[in-house]
Amino acid sequence: MIKSYVTIAFRNIRRNLSYAFLNVFGLTLGVAACLVIFLIVRNELGFDGYNSKAGRTYRVTLNALDFNSNVSLAIIPAMRIDFPELEQTTQLFYLPDAMIKIGENRFKEKNIVFGDGQTPMVFDYQWLAGDPKTALSQPNSVVLTETAAKKYFGNSEAMGKNINFENQFDIKVAGIIKDLPPNSSTPTSLLISLKTIEQKLKGAMGNFWSIPGGSYAYIVIPKKYSIHQLESKIPAFIKKNWGADIAKAAHLPLQPLKDVHFDQRYINNIITPTSKDTYYALIGVALLIIITACINFVNLATAQAIRRAKEVGVRKVLGATKSQLIRQFMGETTVLVLLSVILGVLVSAFFLARAGEWMSITIDAKQLLQPEVMTWIAGITFLVILLAGLYPSFVQSAFQPVESLKSQAGIPAKGLTLRKGLVIAQFAISQILIVGTLIVAHQMDFFKNQDLGFNKEAVITVSIPTKEKRDVFKQQLMTNPGIKDLSFSNGGPVYNNSFTSFQSPELGLTKDDVTEMKFVDEKYIDMFQLHMLAGQKIWKKDDKDTLNSIVINETMMHKLGIQDPQLALNKHVKLNGDQQSTIMGVVQDFQSESKHKKRRACVLEYNSQGFFMASIRIQPAAMNKTIAFIGKQWLRLFPDNVFQYEFMDEHIANFYRQEQKVYTAFQLFSYIAILIGCLGLYGLIAFAASQRTKEVGIRKVLGAPIYSIVALFGKEFIYLIAIAFFVAAPLGYYVMHNWLQNFAYHISIGPGIFFVAIVSSFIIAAVTIAYQAIKAALVNPVNSLRSE
């Protein structure tokens, strides 16, 4: 019996090959898109899932001026004394990159992590060599990832070998671990003992407000231990170790490890956080895509029901029961769906192999073979068979044999109403996706084009290895006419978020507050074209200059309770507890990080000890030649250090890398959903044209022009598009308005976006309808009416 159903299914597919192709093509795209989205969401929502203790691991963070991922190096030693019940505690110090030297070979390595002896106990590294209990217990020891070990030493033994770090010290390989999965919030290529640099960090060990960039603290609580119990003890812990004033000004929130990738309140993360809502939106897109594909299938299947009415009548006369006919039609659906799923898996594997290039997403296509994914594929196959097959099967099996054989069978009025409802749903889905894509595109443009409060154009940044040759480096560079300006600092406007405490007894501010601190030279304000509101710019100080003069921004001024910039001049503030400083100028606020956050208090101070970065503005016309010149000077002055630079506008673009990645995905999958909808509309119009061939022929004989025949086919669908718009507009607005709330600065949703959406829908439908309608209108009426 089953063999008979399969044979009949393939026979009917061959007879209606064009409609079978439309169904298979639409379902293939739908299944492939859903699979890719499923893997993307699974990868993102599974961040840090490789860690078996992830549910009990927390990151210790700072909440003062802002939610800061970096904390003082004093926190973990104090927690080990005050909270002995904690299972593990570890201090990490992260460097985004460093120069590694092995013999004469030099490597610029990313994701350098310094960890203490408990780091391997907190994070589940898969050890290939070495002892996790002792690997980081001694200074000058390093654990390499498998990829790093092969890069440095090839197939030879890496254990016990020495490598040089930044021309500062040698470190010995004490262990090798497997590469961490890409969905880790602490990416690591080299794991170095924190004791190696303990002396350099000693000054920051006891001060609560001394927060080196890259300092992260993690704890693991025991099983059955309440995190709320620990959180309730934190205020007393701060007060005991650092005093009542700091306990009032700052908190140490304990952030679950599984939330690190999604909590956008925090600054200074190793990987830019993203919103879970974004991935829930992608899940919504996946559902809309598969629903659109199923709607296509249902509409085309019910449209063809009339053509197969006689077949149903004959089978019923020969004794076929309704249940047998349903099984037959479900068999045809199953064959088409299984074929679509197989092709969908192949298409998704092809896409995932190129996803890194297209969408900056790293997902191994082999994940398609994992049991969890295979189960999901089986589930979606079963779901699609039910959604796409049940209703058409019941419609086609319900024809009465007498009417069927007299060619009087038709789809009941309820069925026609349902088909119109499905078409409306399809157009509504397309319009929601068009609205979403337009709003995301506008927000991305807003990121790129909104005034930042400083000039970022044609600026590269370079980290200076040593201060001894810093001034010589500048002198050599300024001889090149291609270099317009150069400034030293601890970071440009959007770099190096360092913080310090401040108060001003003179202005009645006696409690510590927190401000961002930038050490800048006398060229900084002019270099970045910061707008002075009052006072003087930063001047160069020598060692004998005891006056600590600072420039503050508007937000800092308002925190001091001052509204007029002129009134802020010559007022005094205390920085970092005891540094008495005089306000010499006020600058307009500028963006110091992404637009997810509001602009915050900032102090500019001349301090040559903090000049670790050179910001260089280059003549755009001579960009490549000038960068090559800088590289030559670098090689001459710093031969042991790799010349590496970064464009400031690219650094800023990285703030929105997650949004750009999601926008690319959203845009791509929206286009797929719209294409699937067009395929269904194309099929419906093609079927309608084949059913009304004689009517079109008669109209042409009576003198009807082509445009009236096009209008004949299109008017019903244009009406349905209009109805769909009134469904899609409020839904699209609600969803996208909520998404925009993730940003401190965002666009407003205007009527123009919805106008573009409905016009786009009309154009897409008109093009699809017109092609088939014109094709039908151009058929010779003699051929249409030959049998009459």
C-alpha cells in the first residue's frame, strides 16, 4: 500500500512539475533559513555553555558611575579572606594583543589572558598536556591553545619550550589546552601566569578605585549556596575593606556568567554584548519564513484541487475511502517535504561554510550532524508535513464523485476565504519584515553619521612600546607632509575607559563620585576638534609644574552642580582621593563609547606618564604612502615590536559589530521570506491564468486591451495587500519600537518607513502579477477558444 502511495505521489509530481518545483524551492529556502537561524541562535544563547560550572560562576563587577566589567585587583584577595566559603575565585588580566617572539620569528597574538592558580579550576579547559593544578602557579609560565602551539612549534614538542613576551620577559610552556569554542566570553590564545606581572600591578593591588583596563574577577559558589546570601554581605565587605564613603558610592554586582554576553549595561567587556531580544527576533523571522513557505504550499495545493477533482471522483467510484485519499495526498506532501528538507540541509551547510565571510559568524557545518540538531530537523520536518499537508488533503478528498465527474466541482466558499486569509498573512509577514529591515538600516546609518562630538576622520592609532623614544618618533613623523597632526594620550576619545573618584568640598560635593579619566597632551583638543565652551585648552607641563590643571566635559560640570561653563573655571575638585585639581576649561560632551550608553563625566589632564597611544591624522590623499612611511620609522626606532595600527572609524564601527551582524542576517532572511512569498504569488497567478484561459480569450476577441487583463488578475491581490498593511503596520511598529529601546540614542519611527513598506509590497506584487498576466494576455485567442 505504501509503495503504491509513493508511486502515485511521484507520478503526480511529474504531471505538475512546475508547481512541485515552486513548492520544493520555497520549502527548501524556508528549511535552510530556519536551520541557519536555529544554529546562530543556539550558538549565541549557548555562550559559555562549555563550562560545566557556568550556572554557579559569577563575574564580580563595579557599579558606580556606570556598570563596569573591570574591577580593582584588590577585590579578589579581599574576597578570599572574607568569603572562605567560595569554591573558587580567580583574577584575570586581559590584553587584546601582544607581540610573541620565538627565535627570529615574531607573531602578533590576540586574546592574551593572565590568570592565577585557580583560573583552570573556574574555567573548563580541555587539557592536552600539563597539570591544571600547577600550570599557572609559578611566574613566567604559559599555557598555549592547540592552535597557538602548532603555529609556534609545528609538530614538535611544545612543552618546556620558551617564548618571549613583548621583548620584556621569557615564559615557559607549562600546558596545552584545546581551542576554546567561539562562543566564549573569555577568548584565549595564551594563558600566562598572573604572577609574571604581579610587580607591575602592585600599585593597583590595594586601591578600590585603581582599576586597570582588562582586570576581571570571577567567583564560583558552592552547590546549594544562595547567591542572594552572598550579595547581602557585599556592602559590609566594601565598608570593612575600603570605608563607608566607598560603600555608599559603589556596589559590586555579581553577574551570572551566562548573562555576560547579553547584559549591555556593562562597559569594557572582552566581547561586545548583544541583546537576547535580537535573537528572539531572529527566531520570529524563522517562524515567519517557515509559515510563509507552508502558506505557499497550502495555497498552491488547494488551487490545484479543482484540476484533480476528476481523479478524486474516479477513485471514489472505484471504492477509495476518504481516509485512503487523505493518506495518498499526505504521501505526496511527505515526499515533497522530505525532498525539501534534504535540499535545505545541503543549502544550509553550504551557507554555514561561508557565513564567516558573509556575516562574521563562525559556526561549524558539522553541527548539522549533532543529535540535538538532527532531532530539531526531524521535528521541523514533521511540523511542516502537518502544516502544509493536512488542510489540502482534506479539501481534495472531500469532492463528491458526481460533481467531480461532471466537472462541476469547486472549492467551498470557506476554502476560498481561508486562501485569501493566508494570502493576507503572507503579505503582512512580508511587510513586517520590510519595516524591520528599513528601521534597522536607518539605525545603522544613524550610528555611522550622528555627530560624535569629535573628528574621527583619517585618524590611525598606534600603541607606543616605550616612552624613551616617544618624542623622537613624533619628531620623525611630523617631517612628513602627509601627517597633519599627532597627539599622545592614554587613548583617543573612544579608547581606554579608565575611571577615578572625584569630589569637591568647595562645591558641596563631599561624597565620592566617579569620572572617566583621560591623560592627554597639549595637542589633543585641537587634534580631535573638541569644542571648547569656556576657559583654556590643556597646556604642556614640565616636572616642576605643581599646578594640576584639568579640563572637564559638560556632564562632569553638571555633576558638580554648575550650569554655566564660565562659572566652572578655577573651581577645585579632588581626584582619586587626594589630588587637588583646578578646572581650567570646559569642553562640549563627546561620545566616549557606543551609543548604547549615554555620554558620561570625563576629565582631561596632562600627564606624560600615561601617554601610551599616538593618534595620527593623515592626509586622505596620501594615506597608503604615509602609513608606509610611519611603518619604516617604527621599524627603525622599535625594531623588536610589530608595527600595528588601527583606523579610529573602524574601532568605532566595532562598537556596532553585533548589530551589523544581526542586520546582515535580518536583511538576508527577510529577502528570503519575501522571495518565498513571491514564489507563492507567482504560482497562484499562474494557476489562475490557466483556469481562465478561455475567459481571457473571449475578452481579447471583444477588444479588451492588455492592461485591463492585467488589472483583472491583479485587483484582488492589490486589495489583499492593502488589508495586510493594516495588520502589519501596528505589529511592525510595536516590535521595532521595543528593539530601539536598547539604545540610549536612536532614530524615531516615522510614517515614511511604512509608506515605503506598502509601496514596496505593491511593486513586488505588481511585478509578479504582471509577468504572468501579460503572458496570459499575449496568448492567441484562437488557441484558447479552439475547442469551443
